[in-house]
Amino acid sequence: MAGLASSSRQRSKIAPYLMILPALVYLGIFFVVPFFSLARTSLSSSGGSVYLPTLSFNWDFGNYVDAFSQYQDQIIRSFTYALAATALCLLLAFPLAYVIAFKAGRYKNLILGLVILPFFVTFLIRTIAWKTILADDGWVVSALGAVGLLPSEGRLLSTSWAVIGGLTYNWIIFMILPLYVSLEKIDPRLIEASKDLYSSNRRGFSRVILPLSMPGVLAGSLLVFIPASGDFINADYLGSTQTTMIGNVIQKQFLVVKDYPAAAALSMVLMAIILVGVLLYTRALGTEDLV
Amino acid sequence: MTSQGVPVIVEAIEQPTPPKLIKGSPKWGDLILRIVAGLVLLYLFLPIFVIVLFSFNNPQGKFNYSWQGFTLNNWAHPFKYPALTDALKLSLNVAAVSTAFALVLGTLVAIALVRQRFRGRTAVDTFLILPLTAPEVVMGAALLTLFLDLSWAVGYTTILIAHIAFEISFIAMTVRARMRGFDWTLEDASMDLGASPARTFFKVTLPLIIPGIVAAGMLSFALSLDDFIITYFVSGSTVTYPLYVNAAVKAAVPPQINVLATAILLISLILLAVGTLYRRKRIEG
């Protein structure tokens, strides 16, 4: 018996490492190493002929200088759009998450299912549908024109608003769900207590519900902001050449122009700005239980 | 849907919470709140209505963007375009194969994280979250530079490699979330009754975690099927379903795209309903 116990204890010392090893090795090779490749490429210069391009690694920081000077507009635009989309997501998602958490009663699971359902349609096809909805001869444009919100000959498609709208739509689910999860955790007795202590509804909301929903706000805004700032589909389908984002440039430089060092430098810049932004944001909101 | 935040979705769906009602707010405010929530829900469904409606469209030109007339023709010939059908088949293949690999790697990590205490556990935990926080365009770009450095030809294999890479973390997170709060003394009981560790694993541990693995597998499959950005970077000339759709936007959008999208939506809906009923039945005994 004692032998069995000690052998099983010994086994359990190596066992966890054997279990995590395959995944860690895999992610090491195909997640960590690629970032070194990316960094290396971003510091290389391209040479050779058009037909046989060659890359040589020589600490060429010029790619970063070029990235900032040439694509400054796209970098600023990406983060502006992503911020606007995150704010819109928050504005639209909060009432829905609140109603699901507190007012839906026995329909709660049904409404949650309905919220998730649209996301079973491929992201690209949903974005194509927005192309139809926002089209110049579509009913949205004519309705807005009729009530005077849009000048005649005014467009929705190919504007910044269409791109921001698309970004908002495609990632709003990542705002609704974390918000719902954090609202759901609020003890209703706390809200009753605030009422018993004569606080108004507004005060109860701003002093009880809003602070307690902060983990959801934080998680939701990161989950929307990060993918939105790197996206290129919405700008491609719903925007114009005036609305290109950093993702569009990276994609084009990598896959069309094949200027790998420039594209790699831009990717590194995008990653770095996101990391700094996320760090500042999490520090400002002061929440550590992110996941 | 991107791979980010999927664990949150799982948490939201899985929470078994009794209905909770806050009463006593003024009726007008309450009504306005409900209307706003209803409008947001409607907004979520607006493109879906358009997609389903336009699967019955009879477009005159190359693009299925404006309504021309009702027809059942597209539904009668859903597989009219072989390239579209092939792309969908390839995507289903990639989703199945990559999910199978990622399930093995991801589930092992999840079990180790929940069941074992070992040095560096929190580090592994944090490391697993990283792939879920990198923007897809950067992850795709990084993988492409690796394949270029190694001078690997991009195609089916590299797509598989990329999909497995983003699925592992997500599967590990999902399975781990589902494993919390299980009664693990059952394992001890099985060992005490003389079962070998292997027998205990197959007879006790595995049946306990199977529902979590199935859920993680289904969501991983869906993520793989839907992935465009990462795949776009590492696909070469290989065309998956989202890549076909993207090429179609530039050239010609056949209504069959809408037909297949609607069909996939219906199938997911049925699977979702069956899953919910099955779970309810299990819970009720």
C-alpha cells in the first residue's frame, strides 16, 4: 500500500509536465517562434531581383521609420475607428446585457441564445449583408434622406461611419457577453439596500451597478478593441480608399506588394501600440481579474 | 467570430442561474430600457434577415446586392458552383482535422491545470491566454514570416498548423472552465476500489469531462470554419470557404453563398436545440 502511494506520488510529479509538454512545444514552435521571425523580418532589408527577392537581416530600423512616416494616417485611423467601435459597442450592449441579466426572467436563456445565433453566420457574409443594407439605393439611405438626416446624394457606404458600424456589429457579442456575466453576478440585495437607504434609481445605478459591472466593461472593451484595431475586412468591404486601416496596409504589403520587411515592421508597431494601450487601460481601471 | 473571448461566451452560456428580477423601478424607465434592448437585438438580426431573404433572390447581374425577384432556384441547386462546394468541403475537412489534433493537446493541458499542482502552473495559465489576445492580422503575419524563413510552401498543411495553433488555447480554456467544481473524489474512490490509474481515467475521469470536450470541440470547429484573417496569410493558392467568399466579393457573388450560409445557420440552430434538450434531460435525470 505504501509502495503504491509513493509510486503514484512520484508519477504525479512528472505526469503534469508530460501532459502540458505537447501543447507547449506546439505553441512554442508555432506561436512564439513566429514572433521572432516577424521581428527578424522587420529588421531585414529586401534585395535581389523582382523575380527572386532576397531578405538579409541587418538591423535595418529604417523599416520602422518608414512605417511611422508613411502610414501614420492609417495607424491613427485604425485606433480611432477601434475606439469609436468600442464605445458604440458599450453603448448598445449595456442596455441589452442589463435587460437580459435583470429583466428577462425565464426568457433569459432564450434571449442569450438569440444574441449568439447571428454569429453562426460567417463573419464575411454578415459584412456583405451590411453592404446591401447600407447601399446607396437601399431603404436605410432613403429613410435617412427622407427625414433629413442625410443630405440628398449623401452616402453611407464607403464612409468612415460604415466602417465603424461594421466593426461595431462584428464584435459587439464580445461586449454583450462579458457585460452580462458581470451584471449577472451582482447580488440584487445590494440594489435593494441602496433603495432602502433612499438612493434614487440613478444614484443606485451609478454607485452600485456601474462599479460592479467594471470587470465586464474592461474585458468587453479589450475583446472588441484588440481585434477591431487589426481588422481589414470592414474597411475593405464597407469603406473606400479614404478609410484604409493598418490591417489593410499589412495585408497588402504582405500578400500583394510582398514588401515583407515593411509589413513586418507595421505588424510589430500594431502589436506594440495595442500592448501599451492595454497595459495603460487595465491600470487605469484597476481591475486585475481579467479572465 | 474571432478566437478572442470565446471562454467568456462559454461562461455566459454555461451559467446555471435562476431568474433574477429587479423590481420597483419606474414603469416608464423600465419600458424605455426594454425597447432599447429590443432594438439592439433587432440590430443584431438585421443582416441575418437580409442573408436569408437574399438566398431567395434572383439577381440579374454578378452581384447579389439588390433585390430583383423571388425564386426557389438557388435552394433547388445549392451546389451549382463546384468551386464553392469544394471550398466548403475543404473548410469542413480543415475544421475536423485541426480540431481533432487541438482537442488532444488542449484537453491534456486543461486536465493538468485543473487536476495537478505543479511548479509553473500560473505561468502556463498566462501563456495559454496570449494567443487569444494577439490580433489575428499579426498572428497571421508572424506565421507567414516563419513559413517564409523555413521556405515551406504555404497550403493545406500550413492552414492546418495555423488553425491548431489558435484552437489549442481556446480548447484548453473551455475544457478547464467546464471542469471546475467537479467532484474529483470519485477518482480516489475508483483507485481505492482497486482500479488501475488507466482504468480510472477511462471509466471515471473521461466520462466526467466528455461534455466539456464535446462543447470545446464544437466551438473550435465553428471557429476554424469561420476563420478568414489568419487563413488568408498562410493559404497560398488553397481556397477555404471564407476565402472563396472573399474572392467572390471582388468578382461575383452567387446567391448560393446565402443558401449555404442559411443552411449552416439552420444546422447550428438544430444542434444548439438538441444540445440544450440533451443537457436539460441529463440534469433532470
